[in-house]
Amino acid sequence: MTSVPTPIPSRTQYVLEEIKRRILTGRLTPGQALVETDLAAQFGVSKTPVREALKTLAGTGLVVMSQYKGVTVRMVDADMAREVYDVRLLLEPEALKRAVRRGASLDAARDALTRADQATDTAERSLANREFHRALYVPCGNPLLGRMLDEVRDQAALVSAVAWASDPSWEREAGEHQEILRLALAGDADGAARALHAHIASFVERAFPEAGTAAQEEDGQA
């Protein structure tokens, strides 16, 4: 018998989304302590929804729970970036290729690019960027593939937030996004997948050159 997931209470969901937003926009930085009592006071809730939210965020890889150090925002280093982006490089271009070949609608991706162009702050632009990438892989026709990419989505956004804080590269990435979407809308599945692969690989190589990602090896095989 298949169990039904227990819905997250509204207060916990609110705290969860707010902490996540602060992490992914740099208001809460890697290594920063997340104290239940402080967060509860900020959000005007008891410690229970904060505790549950932090457990969920630990499950997605955005925070780390330690018996001795408590809860902290996950540190981002070259190894972490390589692990997350290797998964994206393996799965995301393939998912996009399948979405294009099956003639899936990419209206959501186009809308996300428009929102990114019109964004007035980092938070809006970061959210639109995440929505763009998700809109490329979700219609691939394989729900499991989409869920696998969803599992690393928050961690990828954390890597991006850290990289953008030291080297904003919105304009370059916006241009790459436009080219990926152009190829996809033209029905060039292989071209769109190659462009997406190059986009993901170049970002992590530029932000974390010491990572030595598998992207370099895959590019050499392409």
C-alpha cells in the first residue's frame, strides 16, 4: 500500500520558504548559524515550525545539522559544486533534448526569461533563473528524471548564489539562456542540449576553476 505524504503545516511552509529565500539570495551566508530561537522570534512563530523547516532544508542539502555546531547554512566549495553540477551535466541536457523531440511547450521557459529581464533585484532574478531551467527539463516526458533534477535544484541555486555574490554574470548568462531557448523553439534538440551543456559547464568552471569538473572530460568526448 502506497503511503500518502503528510502535508507540511502552513506555518512550517512559510518558515521553510523564507529561510530558503534568504539562503538563495545571500542574506544567510554559507557557514552562518541558524538558531531556532532567533528564527522563531523573527518569524513570530514557535520553535516547532522552525525545527521542522530546518529538517526539511537539511534533507534538500541547503543546511547542515551537527550535534556539536547546531544548524548552519551549507558551505559551498569546489567539491560540492562539482558534485551538484556533474549531476546537472549528466541529466539536464538529456531532459531538454527529450522535451524538444516530443514537441513539448516551452512557454514557461520563455516567461521565466521575460521575468529575469524585468527583475529589479537579485532575489527575483535568481528565482526566474531557477524557473527557466526547470521549465526546460520538466516536460521531458519522464517524471522520474524531472524529480531527480528537482532534488539538486536547491543546491545548484546555492552554488549560483555564492558565485554571483563574488562575480555577477547576469548578462552573459541571459544571452546563453536566450540561445538555448532559440535552439529549442527551432526544434534543434541536439543543438539546444549542447548549448545547455556548455552553459552549465562554463558556469561552474568559471566560478570554481579548481573543481576540475567532469564537464571538461565530457566536452573532450563530444
